Amino acid sequence: LTMVLAAGGLTLLWLTRRPLRPGRIGVAVGVALAVIAPWLAWNLDHGFAPWTWELSHGLSPQDGSPLLRIAEFVGGQAGVAGPLLFAAVFALGLAAARRGAPDHVRVWASLSVPVVLFFGLASLLARPNANWAAMAYPGAAVWLAVHARPRTLAWVGGTSGALALLAGADQGAEGRLR
């Protein structure tokens, strides 16, 4: 379901290009819609059941502090992706917003930034799950791989790897306690 945000981000990018012309982004949006057409047809035939469930549990207002939930979202994202890759999504958004930003930077940003923003805003309503915005990170990782200095890449890989090891060790310890 999260991939709808990717299609939305690409469509928004395409619509904000001047002059508006179909080009590669329009073709990408068309191909994406063609690929997901059977899935959309199934959803239409089944009353959009997955959507109904996701929206009811993920966007239903819950008790508690919205500020604590947004802090939980940010902490969860920094834990899942690593703090530097999480920050890279915002750096990518800033790079794409610059006047004259190359199209490839704008494409990667359109696949990453809307996802983090959407789920960040959703966490104001409901308690977030750390995996919600996972789809945002491949685009940011590609952008980092192309544009970052080797030292930055080492920090991204090191922090992400260390967090993954800690999470795995925690899961192992939790399993032994049961």
C-alpha cells in the first residue's frame, strides 16, 4: 500500500515540471499504473479491504500526546534506517528543492520525502510502527551512494549495521526468555 505514495510523489514531480511534458516521468507513472492495475481491480472488487483496515488502524486518532508519538516515529526511523540515512532523506529533499536540481535527484526525492512526511504526519494521530516508512530509504540510499563522501558512507553503513546487530541481539535475548 505504501507504494501508492511513490506513484503520488512521481505524479507530483511530473505535474510540477515546467514546461509540462510527458517525458520519462510520465512514462514511469503510466508503467506503474499498468503494473498495479490488477491489484487495483482486485481491491475494487473487494471493497478496498486492505485500505480500509490500514486507514482504520493507522490513521484513527488515539489517546496520548501527539508530540510523544512524533518523537517515537523519529526515534523508530533513526533505529530502523540509522540516524544518518534518516537524515539523508531530508538532505535529499533540500537538494531536490534547489533551483536547477538534476532530474535524478528530484526523482529520488519524490520517492523518499513524501513517504517520511506522510507517516510523520500520520504519527500525530496514531502510534507509529517503525516499518511504516521503510520504503523511503532505498531512494535516499541510492542518492547517498552517488553523492556522499566515502567517510559519510562509512558512517551510514556503520551506524545502520550496529543498530541492526543490536536489534538482532535483542530479538535473540527476547527469544531465550520465553
